[in-house]
Amino acid sequence: MRKLHFIYFLSLLTITTQVFTACNSCKKQGVDITQDLYVPDSVIEVAPPQVSKAVTEQMMQNISSPVETAALIKGLKVPFNKSFLANTKQAEKFNTNFEKAFALGLYGCDLGYLNMYEKTSFVVDYISTIKRLADDIQVGQFFDFNTLKRLATNNENLDSLILISQQSFNRIDAYLAETNRSMLSAVIVAGVWVEGAYISSRVAQINNHPKMRETIGEQKTILNYLIALLKVYENDPSMANLIDRLNKIKKIYDEVKITYEIGEPEMIEENGVLTFKQTDKQIVEMNDELYQELIAGIQELRFDLLKL
Amino acid sequence: MKKILLSLLVALIGITHFNKVKAQSEEELVQICTMVAGEAEYLKDFRIKLDAGDPPPVQRFPVLLKKDIKYRFTVCNSKDFEGKVILQLFDNNRQLATTYIVATGKDYPYIDWVCTKTGAYHLVYSFRDGKAGLAVGLLSMVGTM
């Protein structure tokens, strides 16, 4: 009988522990971060943002998205161009965890571009490279290689290809944060940004659409946030080096003038879908010389980081 | 001996069942939310869990949104909680959009946002009347403008 009581006690204790563990994992994530992130509004020039570590971890994956960059380019009806992408053979050149994380972001951005243009014949090569890099930095288990390979090989459900690619990167980000390796997440984001800016710069050379000009110019805002995020880890020598390189392009961006006109959002309900349309205006100003300098600067940065 | 084995079995089933419920809950909500979002391309999900409170507690997430993109913000509530989630989109302290229109009392499973300014925004989630709740918010992209 005493034995039975002990078993009951043990079971109760185990279940209680499980309950407490579960509650820890769903703890309220957000402290009042609004106060940590000042967003300039109605300003003449975009001031570099001040970002805390808490904000860094939450904002990480959203700084630069391969899907959004590729969608903007495809939206301009710019045809697919394989030469914009990094060669997967170059992945072998990356040795340290820092370099591998950077390459993971870079190839992740290329994967977003391929997915958006539904170029599944190239996808397997890129997901294999990404999987190897992810394994090397011990996050390969979060990259759903088999499902992605099946979707790409069978040319089936391309929306799922984008969904699973994106979710895989989000899971990698969450895991790196959980295991106190957020710095690598930041490096991945930097890789995504560099490649996204590079692809945009290549498109800008062949397409004169004003939206391309604005896309290149507004990278000033995104780069400011990116550098602020990376600075959280600037004590690391590799990170300090990356920040130095990004600061070179930032110096050119400092000449770009971004102004805003603030308006009230409009609300429209159509077929049961509620849409809010922002009426703020963003005006990006730069002369042709500066525009060309930015394009050259972005390409130089990418070639430099790819060790070409 | 039989009783001991039975007790162990009950405990094991209890633990396994609890783990499954916990694990499924948020992941399932993400899957449901993805379906509710329809054709929009998934970008990111946000897990919201708040206790009851007055004033209603909130959970905030900073996001960077880009000009000329139409975003979709989807919300899905857990059936296990009473709270109905509300999303408010802020730019600094200015509310720009919401899934709950106070004037009509209407709740929307998703709202679309046409962004005309690249920059940082805040997603602020709370539960109506300050009730406790569990929900998932989804950020997805409808397309470019």
C-alpha cells in the first residue's frame, strides 16, 4: 500500500512538473518594448534607431524578408535571372559558424527568389546547400528538407514551398534565440539583406522603373535597423568586421534623403474583407550619381562578402 | 503489482496526453490561421498568451513593413480559452488598423493593410474585456501594389 502511495505521489509530482514546464514555455513574451524602439515619424531624415536586445530578438526575422523582396521584383514583371543568384559551389568557402550563418541567410534569400518565380528545378540544389549549412551550425533539424525536396521535385503546391521554407527559417530563428545564439540569427538576417539588396541592385541596372529606384533608396531605413540590431553583438570581432563593411555602404546611404507626409488611414470593407489603406507618403530623394554609387556599393559589398 | 503497473500506466497516459495537448494547441492554431489567411503568403506567426486583467494586458511585437506591399493580419483564438483576441496595428502611438471595430462591435478574422511607408510598426494583441486567452496572429503577404 505504501508503495502504491509512493507511485501516486511520483506520478503527481511528474505531472505537476510537466504543467510548470509547459507554463514556462508559454510565458508572456512581451515586455513593453514600444518604449525601446523609437520610430521617427514625420521627420526630414531617418535617424538611426536605438534598439534593445529584447526588440532585436523579436524583430529579427522581419528585418529582411526574401519573399517580400522577390515579390516586389516579380511585381514589376522583371524576368527571372539565374545569374543574380549566388553559386551554391561557393558554400564550401564558408568555414566558421559566423560565415556559415551569413551564407545561410544569403542562400535563403536566393531560395525565396526561386520559390517566387517557381523555378523548382533549381530549388533542390539550394535547399541541399541550406540544409548542409544549417546542419553545420546545429539547426538542420528545423529545416524541413525532405518535405521541401518532395514539393520541389514533384512541382506540387508551390504555396506550400514558400510556407515551409519561411517556417523553417522562423523555427531556426526561434531555436537560436532559445539557445542563446541570437547573434547567429542576426548574421542570417544580414545575409538575407545583403543578397536581397544585391538582387535589387542587379534588377535596377536593367530596369528603370521608379519603384526600383525607391526600393534601392529605402534600403537606407532597413539598413539602419539592421546595423542597430547587429551592434548588439559588436563585441564579437567577426560581427565588428561585418558592421564595418556595412557602415561603408551606410555612409553612401547617409546622402539619401527620405521624407514623409503623414495621412489618416482609409478603411474600406469589400466582400466582407476589411482593408486599411495607409495614406502616408514616403519620398526618397537622390540624384543619379548617388543612385549609381549605391548600386555599385551594394554589389561590391556582396562580392566582398562572398569572397569572389 | 497489477495496481502498481496500472498506476504507472495512468501516469504515463496522463503525461503523454498533456504533452500532446500542449504541443498541438499553438501549432494547430498556426495551421488554422494559415488556412484562414487563404492565398496570402505566410511570413511570420506570433503566439499570444495572456492572463485575465483590468486594464486588459497586451502583448506587443515590433515588425518592419515595406512600402507597396499589401499585408494580411490574421487572428485565431484557442477554443480552450474564453478570450477573443484583438489586434491593433500601431505606428509610434498612432493606431492605424484593428481587427475589432468598436463602433459596430464587429470582429474580423483577418484584415488587410496596404503599406505606403517602409518602417517599423507595432502589433499589439489583447483579449476583449481583459479575459484570459490563447491565440495566434499571422503576418502574411497578399501581394504587391
